[in-house]
Amino acid sequence: MSKAEKVRQYLQQFPKASAAEVSKKFKTTASYIYIIRSQMKKEATKAKKINVSAKADGVDIDKVHDSRMPRFAPKIRLQSTPVHDSVNNPAHYTDGGIETIDFIEAKRLGYHLGNVVKYISRASKKGTNTGLEDLRKAQWYLARAIERNETTVSR
């Protein structure tokens, strides 16, 4: 069992445990715990949405696979792998098992450095892109962050 799975199990058993306490127990950083918690919340929200939409359609989820249901009954598509969603869950943002925004928020990077991480993490993962355009965008945002930092320091 991986460290992430062990942390998930622990957080399910002890949902009110602090990130500092959990990180100490598993010899990791608090940021790592925040990221796992964020992923768990997203998964729980996604599961709730599936249940709510099924109830709104008047479908009993337990009977979805029941062959006695009429052919015209609304169908629910439950999948173990996420459907490609270019708005809420783009594949080039979740490469490596963590969503880029979760990392950016956990590290509190702000706008400019957050964009640097975003563009670097997705470079050459969008299919037709070789990555050069994203790397140039990352470079632009990094230069902007450096410029703003130098301006702030010199005042």
C-alpha cells in the first residue's frame, strides 16, 4: 500500500486530524496532506453530484443495471475512469496524479508563479503542442514575477 493510500485511510478514520499531526505521523509535509485532502473532497463532491443527478432524474441507482428496467428509462453512466472534461478536469493538468491547481494552492504561489508552474507542468501534454509555446509563457510569467519582486524590494 502506498503512502498516499495509507494517509487516505487515516484521514477517513480521523477526518478532524490536523495536517501537522498527520504529516508528522507519516513523515511527510503538511502540503502533501492538504493535497490529498483536496483530492478526497473533489472525489466526494463528484460522487454526490452523481447521486443528486440520478435522484433528480427519478432513477434508483441500485436498479440502474437491473435488466427489468424499461428501455426508455434514463440511463446513468458510472465509470471508474474519469471522462475527459476539458473544463473541469483537463488531462494535461492532472498528469502525474495531482492537479496542478491543488499544488499551486497548497504552496500559495500567487498569480505569476502559479502560471509558471501551470505552463511548465502542461508543456507538450496538450497533444499537438511541442511544449515550446508553454515554456515561453512560463518564462514570460517568471520574468514578470522577478521584475515585480525587484520593483517591490527597491522601494
